[in-house]
Amino acid sequence: MCRLLRVHPSGFCTWLKNPLSRRASEDKRQTDLLLKAWEESGKVYGYRKLHDDLLDQGEMCCANRVARLTRLAGIRTQIGYKRRPGIYSGRPAVAIGNTLDRQFDVAAPDKAWVTDITYIRTCEGFAYLAVVIDLYSRRIIGWALQGRQTTDVVLQALLMAVWRRKPKNTVLVHSDQGSQFTSMDWASFLRHHNLVHSMSRRGNCHDNAVAESFFNLLKRERIRRRIYGMLSPVEFEKRQKI
């Protein structure tokens, strides 16, 4: 066999004991770690977030290496659903002007916030989640979850943001033209807390792209293909204290 392959017998015996090179062995070990992290994410993470997971575990690897290993292992990220083709620009807002005007990059915190509401399917029906995002840090600074899509759920989220940040100057709050954001209670709350309202154009999701992007990521990674159980207020408070 050695004469046929034209290799030295000692080299052939070494290969039998260890058929994989050091790099190939390392590729296999890190591929196993990537598969485990991908499974734990619900099979939705792409190579960028899997790369972050490996770095958190103390692994030394670059993003290009992770991209190669995930491609060879057949790991694919779950992408969002495509929207049906059509016209979504809509007519200009008639209630409040679009003061933000897609200026999503701000120079300091508590200068501009964006807010929106979405639904989450649970075992007891739909739950409605409202969030408030600071455009400077892109952090969720206020949120509320209720079983009804009323003005109260968005007010509770905004109240949490005001209570946590306590802004000293005027803050621009941008939303879409949902009924919750055009109510008298919403306008009164903004007026009494030194907040200025801005609205997207009717039917134009790109005017509130930061909030839309967050909800898309949340649903893709944590909501789709799952049905959650609704927690009672008492159970929710207990988990918040843990």
C-alpha cells in the first residue's frame, strides 16, 4: 500500500493514528460549538451572531472563518418573510408632521425616541407589546405588555421610559399613525411631560424603521414558530424579582 501511494510507512502509520490535521481538528471542534449555539438559538442565528457567541466562550476566531464553517455545516439564518409587492408610501400625515424625517442617528441620549406596538401569539390569545427605543443607544428604555391593544399599553411603555430616563430637555417621540398614538390621552401625556410628537406618513413603515427592525428581529429570533403562555401579573412580578 505504501509503495502504491508512494508514501513513507512511518508517515502512513501516523496518518492512521491521527487522520485529521491540527487545523481540520480545530475546524471540527468549532463546528460542533457553532451547531450547539445554532440549536440553542432556535436555528435562527446567522454567522455574525454565532461569531459573537464563540467570542463570548473565549474562542479565538474571525468572522470569515465562522462564515466558512457555517456554510460547510449547512447552518443558515432564518430570514424574515417577504412582503407582498405593492405601494406602501401612503399619503402624508394629516395629524402630526414627520419631524424626525428619518434622522435616526442622533448625537446624544434622550433627544429622540421611537415607539411602536406589535402582537405576540400566546396560548391564551394575542398579547400586545409596546416599546420605546432611544435612538442614540438603540436600547429599549420602556415597554409594556397587555392583553388588549389599547392606548393604555403604549402609555405604560412611555411612562416607564420617562420614569427611567427623567429627561431634562424636550424629547422628540416618533410613532406611526395608529389609533393609540392619535388619542387624546396620548396627546395629553406628551404635553404634560415635555415631549414633542412626530408621526410617520400614513402607511410608510420606513419612517419608523428602527422600531420596525427591532420587532422584525424579535419575531424572527424569539416569536415565530413558538407559542408562549401568558403570565399572570403575580407570576410576572415574581420573575422580575429573580
